Amino acid sequence: MGVKRFRRDPGERYRLDDFDPSDNGGIESKNAGRRYLKDLQGRLNELQQVLYAEGKHSILIILQAMDCAGKDGTIRHALSSFDPQGASVTSFKVPTEEERAHDFLWRIHKAVPRQGQIAIFNRSHYEEVLVVRVKGLKPEETWRGYYDHINAFEKLLTDSGVTLLKFFLHISPQEQAERLRERQERPDKQWKFRPGDLEDRGLWPQYMEAYEEALSRCNTPRAPWFVIPADRKWYRNVAVSEVLIETLEGLNMGYPKPVVNIQDYKISPVF
Ligand code: ADP
């Protein structure tokens, strides 16, 4: 069944209750998971090298999640498989004054990767139908129109050779509570603690409803959403890596052919 278990067909409704956040994909131990992850990392590294060398496709990875679900950890892990020259990360925060003075996709479009590159978005244009909707930051008639704009924008990208992969890191409220407590208690994690996270936690059902609508309405064959079980950090990394590998393999990439007959060039043994 492969990575299809993390997604729904276009047009089908995503119900988050159908996805188990503590799924381990049948891998019984964390150690076995970690060993498997090493193999996946090796394969990802090979595939990224071909992507970079071939310079034909670009990959855009979008990460969305509730707080503490592991966006930062996923980025750290993914980047450890990539050559930094071929990868970038952009984090989208509360829009600045300048960003607010443009359309909502302006800041997003500028960060879309060029051919040969992989870009990871830590949050994205989806915030406009998530936090904006849940907290009422814009009138409903405004954000309601955004689903169509998002689909049109993503179609432009996929028609232009960008492969989009959208991940919702699916954590349970119980696991989030554990991780928030850890942030309160551990000196090396306290810097991440924000009172606003508790406010968002209080709006859990509203967020899940907003996620379900965004995932269901903006899920196309070339820009699919994946619901990644995120209660176990190692399995979250396994699942994301599996999706990436399957997608990159599906691009049938190859190293470019030499532009000259290489054997004609003699390399002199001395200077
Ligand atoms: P993170 O939680 O991603 O590690 P921060 O703690 O700095 O980073 O949070 C970024 C904040 O920016 C989040 O609360 C997020 O909801 C908010 N944000 C991102 N994009 C938008 C947007 N388009 N409109 C309003 N708020 C946004």
C-alpha cells in the first residue's frame, strides 16, 4: 500500500480521526525504526544529488502542524540527508507590514525553489485558512475565497515543474500536553514556550475542522496532502522520508549526459 496510507484521493474528505497519530507502521521498536531511517537517509541523499545534477525538477515541501508536533525536528532530519547547496528552509511568521500590504501569496511565491532545488516551508500560505480562520483575523468572505486561490496558485507551480508535497504532522492532544510540559520544565526547551501555544491548544477542535477543510479542498494529484503520524518522532521521520523517496523515484531522474566525448580528453599525469 506504500505511502498511500497517509493520504486520500482528490475529492475525498479527510477525516483526521481516521488517522492514528501514534501509528508506527508496524515497526515494533524504536531501534529498528532508527536503523531503517539510516537506510532511508542514504537513499534520499542519492536522489537529491541526481535532482541537483539534473536541474530539471524542483521540490516544495510544506509543513503544517499544531505546536509541538515536530516541524523543527522534521526539518532538521530532512536537511541532514541533503546537500545544503541544494536545499533551503523558509519559515513563515505573522506577516510583516510590507507583506500585509501585498496579496497573501506574494511572500510565498518568492520562496518557491528554482529547478534542481528542494525548499522546505515551515508553515505556508495555508496559515491563511488555518490561524486566520480560527482566530477570525480576516472576515470569513475573505478567507473563504482563498481555497480557490491556493488551488490556482499550486496549479501554476505544478504546471511549471514544481513537485509539491504537503505534510500535516498529526499529533494527539495528549502527546502535545506532554511536550508542552517538557518545554515548561527543561531549561534547553523553555525558549520555545509561548503562552499563545496554550491559546491555540484551547482551540483544538476548531483547528482540526479548519485542517480537514484545507486538506480536503486543496488536495490534487500533483499537490497532495499527507497526514503524517507524529506522536513518535522517529516514525514521523520514517513516514516523511518514505513519501519523499517514493515521490523522487517517481520523477525518473537521471544524471545529465556529458556534453562532450569525455574519453577524447587526456589527463596528463604531470604538470
Ligand atoms: P513556529 O511556531 O512556526 O515555530 P513562531 O512561534 O514564531 O514559529 O510562530 C509563528 C506564528 O506566525 C504562528 O503563530 C503562526 O500562526 C503565525 N502565522 C504564520 N503565518 C501567518 C499568517 N499568514 N497570518 C497570521 N499569522 C500567521
